[in-house]
Amino acid sequence: MLRNMARLAQPFFRAIDPERAHDLAIEALRLGLYPRAGAADDPRLAVDMWDLRLPNPLGMAAGFDKDGLVPDALLAMGLGFAEIGTVTPRPQPGNPKPRVFRLTADKGVINRLGFNNDGHRAMRERLIERRGRGGIIGINVGANKDSADFIADYVAGIEAFADLASYFTVNISSPNTPGLRDLQRGDALAELLAKVLAARDAHAEQNKRRVPVALKIAPDLTEHDLDDIAGVLDRHPTDALIVSNTTLSRDGLSDAAQAGEAGGLSGAPLFERSTIVLARMRQRVPETMPLIGVGGIHSGETAYEKVRAGATLVQLYTGLVFGGFEMIGDIKQGLLDAMLADGHARIADAVATGVSDWTDRPLP
């Protein structure tokens, strides 16, 4: 019944302001109005990564549940993991509205939200309340827009949630906080990672666990930038790399009216660019470093291509804006079907089997 209700609600959500639609979706999840997953996941989709076992490789990307309001609902719908945030030390309202724009013809979204969130304290209280429920919850940490020290804000995020996070994501790739993407380069990235990893390690003994840390990068990077990031990761290795955040590119869009809006573009138009960058980073970092692929996933086929391009895990968000939560089961089935069609016994066997197919393509 809830699955049918979700399908019926889709035209309504697509007809109203996109940020209002998002807020209503969060409220529906808080009230329990969402389709639950049916049977347990096929064990061939399970992924062993870090010290965790994920029931399937499909997760929710950061940005949907910025304040940790509904992680259990996301897991109950059949996702293998959920990433909450981006959360900053202090609450901040984000940029002025309107700040989210739906490009229906392109199945994309432009946002300039600007890390709107309730801050560390509020999220910590919510996570303490759900403690003991299980499930894999990643925490995406960021910096306040008016911070005098961005790096200190990331360290504060590690310190605030080291006893609660399944893993961390260090988000330095949002285009909506001025100066943030500068942390992706050279000495700034090296200093950031050195301090973040040191903060993580300082809490490892107390919490009896060394929480994995992932770095999330932008798709709008040159070959030199990718080399530079790989070189820093060689000196300060994180536990994973997430490729990618939203893009500033507007190439090939049909919706000319909305394309002029400032902000990061996500959804189907991001798929090719983000997957090429994913594959190119797969070639640059050690095989032992897992990659998480995000950007433009809207079907089992697109999720599987991320896996072939080098992703151990994949994340979606914007695809759900156009396809609804029932897509989750469809994507997992599509992953399983594609994996079996290629002769793989488990999804892990398909990882990076098509890297050259993607590295040979020019960026759009």
C-alpha cells in the first residue's frame, strides 16, 4: 500500500517547489510514510569494506538528510548505507531562497543551498538517540561559510562524531561555499588530511575503532588536479575516495531557462563526467583504496557502470527526485542482473572491470 501511495505522490512532488518537495519528503519519512524493503538482499550484492559488511552497495548520498533526521527510514527502504550531512560546527541557514531548481527535461537539479544545517550539537543528539539500532551511517562533515579556519571545522567534525559515525566523508568539493574547493589543491589538501586523520586516530583507542575517512572531490578537475590529489593521497591516504560532487558545467542541457542558475548541477547530466573522473582516479590511486561512485545514477545500468568504472559502492540522490523511492529496489535488481549477465558471482567481482572503457572517453 505504501509503495502505491509513493507512486501516486510523485506527480504532486514534481509539481511543487523542489525545496518544499524535499522538506515534505523528509517529513513523510519521519512519519513512517514510505515503502519498506521486502525480502532480504541477495547475498551476492553484499560488500565487505573496511571493517563493515554492507548488505548491498547502494547508498544515499549526502545532501538529502542534512540533519540526520531519517537515516533509519532510508535503511528500511533497502539502502545498504546512508550518508547524512553535510554538517557544520555551527548551525547556518544557507543561501537565500530560491536555491534549488529542477531541470525536468534533463532529469537534473541545480542547487546553491550552501550547507544549510542544524550544526554539530543537534545532529549529535539525534544520533545518540538512535544509538544501538545498527545500520551503516556515514557522516559528511563540512565548514561554516564564515569560518576563519576551514580546516579546524573539519577537525571539529571528526571530534564531534568519532564515537557515532560508521565512516566520515570530508566534503571539500561543494561549489556553494566560497573558497571551499581550494582545499582540493596541493599543500592545503595535505594539511587538511594530515590534521583530519590525526584527529581520527586520536579517538581510535578511546572508541575501540578507527573510523574510516573518505575524501569527496569535484568533477570539475583537470588532469593536473587529479594527479595532484593522487599525490597527496599517497602521502596522506584516506580510507576511500568519493567521486564526485556536483558540477559547475552546463554542457548539453535542454532547459536553457534553468541552466543559467548559479550552483552545482546534479542528476543525469552529471553521469558521464563524474564516471570518467571516477575511472581516471581509479587508475591513479592504489587498488586497496575503495572508490565510491556518485553522480547521475538513475537505473541499475547507470549504477553498474559506476561499478565497472571502479566503484566499490555507489550513491544516489537526484535520481530519486524523478524516479521516487521505489527506484531503490529496481536499481538493486538491475545491478544483480547486470552482474550475472557478465558472469560475475558477486558484485565485488565486477568492480573496475570496465575502467578503460571510461578513461578513453573525453570529458563532455
